[in-house]
Amino acid sequence: EMMMFFYEIFISLKNSISYYFGLVQVEPIQCSPRRKVSLKKSLTSTRKQYINVAVTGSVNSGKSTLVDAMRGIDEEEEGAEPRAAGVSYKGLPQSYIYPGNSRILLWDLPGIEASEIKQHAYVEKVDLRSYDFFILTSSGRMDDELLYLAKEISRMGKSFLFARTKIDIYVSDTQQQHNFNQGDLLREIRKHFCKKLQAIGIHFPHVFLLSALEPDKFDFQDFIEAFNSQF
């Protein structure tokens, strides 16, 4: 287990470096053009050995917590890595080997801002085209940023699962209302997301209502089964 822990750290750092060299211009005084091309080619080749799954969506939608839950990590456990809300480490994607399939890298991407829809800024910033599969997350309603991502992914000819995260909080906040019925509430939420995705041409959307902090409740287990079945 200790060896796997250090191996995952190595993979994450290596892929963050790959991301950096893929998007940031390096000053000639620091690295010659030939050296830069050689390093980027080597890192890109290593990344291609994996199935790269991007976890992306709205800012503060629980992407990192979902990645932890998929890896079987409890954020409240002693020694768990603290996270800044809405921000990946130094603003870069972080990658982790998925325990259910060692060929899969889960990439925890920075959240998309509303201002990044224009001119495809987010698509270019995170190199969205380089990923093989996607998990879209939202902790609220379906906003324009998510619809934009869904359309871009569909335009690339790739697939995604949609996770409405933090559903436990919404259910808790709503249950004091008159005539509250949890089953009816969840059906209405699922219907809302399905209709929004169908309206942009996603005919059979895969929508899951889940809480990454309560993996034994709601749709989390169904989500994991659906994810595993993709590969």
C-alpha cells in the first residue's frame, strides 16, 4: 500500500508537469526548444498509456470530493490531503490511478467559469480534447457552463456521465417543506437534468444524483457500476 501511495504521487506530479509543458511557454534561457519538445513528447507518450477520464464541471461542485470517493478515500480521515474550495493544486489538473481499473487515470480538473465559455477559453486551457471520457458535475441547477461542456464533449464524439453532487444537502434543506416526498423530489431533479441535456441533442443522458460523502446512499453505487461498464 505504501508503494502504491508513492507511485500515485509520482504519476500525479508527472502528469501535472506534462500539463504545464503542454500549455505554458517556456523561456529559451530556461530550456532550449529542442529540450522542451523532447520532454513534452516523452510525457505525452507516457500519458497515452492510460485511459484519461476528466472530472469537470461547475466551480465548487465537489469534483475533488467525488474523485476521492471513487478512489475509496474518506476526506475526514487523518492524513487526507486538505483542499482549497474550487481550486486544484496550483490551478493544475491532478491525476490519480482509479482503483477499479489500473489503466484509468482520473483527472481532477479546475472548475469552469462563466466567462470561459466565450472563445472556447476553458477547452483550450485544460486541453479538453485530450481526454477519452468525462464526468460532468453540478451541485445546483443545469447552468450554461455545463450545457456548453456537454455540447463540446458531444461535438468531439465522446461520452460522459452526469453527476448531480451534494444531493444529500439539497434533500436535507428541502425535507422541512409541506408534503415533502423524497422519491418525488429526486424524480423531479433527475427529470430537470435529463430534459436540459436532451434539449441540446443528448438523447439518452446518464444522470446520477449522489453524495460523495455518503456513497451508500442515493445513486452513488449505480454511478460506479455505470462508470466501470464504460471500460
